[in-house]
Amino acid sequence: MRFIVIYFYIFIVGLILGSFYNVVGIRVSRGQSIAFPSSHCPNCRRKIPIHEMIPFISYLFLLGKCRGCGIRISLIYPIVEISCALLFVFTFIIEPSLSSIIMGWLLISLLLIIFVSDITDMIIPDKVLIVFFILFIFYRIIFPISPWWQSAAGSIAGFFILFSINYINRGSIGGGDIKLFTVLGYLLGLETVLLALFLSAFFGAVIGGGGQLTGWLKKGQPIPFGPFISLGTLMAFFFGEQMMRWYVSLVS
Ligand SMILES: [Zn+2]
């Protein structure tokens, strides 16, 4: 019973943070302030009253439409809010230690912001990366990785692998993706960032390729890589050890 109360609190905090990450993801990439102006409909400029800003719930009550002009509210908002809440609770349930729970929450926060900004504007904002790089450095001072060189090696590998692919393919990968993997490498360490890279590329190829085959994506249409990085990195974080063990048992 006590645990259900804790899960509930974490869920609510996740919803509220998810709604904040939506604002950060959209406004920072457009060079706007996070605090001003207050939320308004991008179409009719109607100011959104407090009772319509309850994460996820308000979207359901408004049936996904602006009350002023009836324009559809992007599905990204409720998806990010509910994902943040569920992932926060999931992390708390399956991660064994305080350090890995905090690491999971940090990762989810960064990746959801990137998901929003990359999907809406195809931008991974430097400001967001810098703030999280600083947070990750502090995290690694408090909870050091072993062996100690894993963080630096993770950053360097993340940078050089994407930089090389980009160089060979003449700029097919955005500069933001390269910087994002440099930052992620520091937190994840060498082994996990390599797995995250592999999984991101895998999801990108499967979903991107599938999208082109079904005609859902046009050929040559640029697609944001951020959502695949978010998916691949979270998979590597949550299930990396199981995947490595499974792989080793296959090849040995
Ligand atoms: Zn409106």
C-alpha cells in the first residue's frame, strides 16, 4: 500500500515535469523564454487558463482541441506527459539503486526534451545540451563510473563515431546528434553508449525504412534522428545488461 502512494507521487511529478519538458523542447529551440509569455494557442492566441493546463487530463477534457478556435492540439503534448510519468515510475520500480534511479530520471528528462524539439523543429538546442552536460558531470562526481575512464571514453567514442559517419555520408547526420551523443557518452560510459548508438541506428533504419516502404515517409525526406536516439538510448540504459548477456550466450 505504501508503495502505491509512492508510485502515485512519482507519476504526478512525472506528469508535471513532462509538461515542463514540452515547453522547454518547443521554446528553447525557437529562442523563446521558458517563462514568458504564458501559454497560449499558437493559432488564435487565446491565453490558456490554469484549469486547461493540467497535464494529460486537460487534453482529454478538451478532446484535443483549442476551446477558442477548435484547432487540433498536437498529440506530442499528452504523449510526452504520459511517457514521462510512466517512465519515471518504471525506472523507480526496476532500477536497483538510488544512483541508477537518478541516472534514469536524468536521461528520460534530456531525451524527452530532445524528442520534442527535434520532432517539432528538427533542432537539438545547444542550451539544453550544455545544461545536461553540467548535470551529468555533477552526477559522475557524486556517483563515479568504474573504471574511471569510461565517461571520457564514452564521450570521445560518441563524438568520433557520429562525426565519421557524418563525414563519410556528407552531412547526413545533424550536428546536434553528434553533440547529443558526446553528452550522452559521458553519462553512459563507453559500453552503454556504443549499444545506444547501435540501437538508435537500428530503430532509425527499421522505422525510417518501413516508413518509406509504406509511403508514410517520402523518399529523401529528412527525418529527425532524435526520437530514435531517445528510444535506442533508453533501451540501452534499461535493458543493456540483459542484452549483452543474451548476446554473449548466443555467440559462446
Ligand atoms: Zn486556438
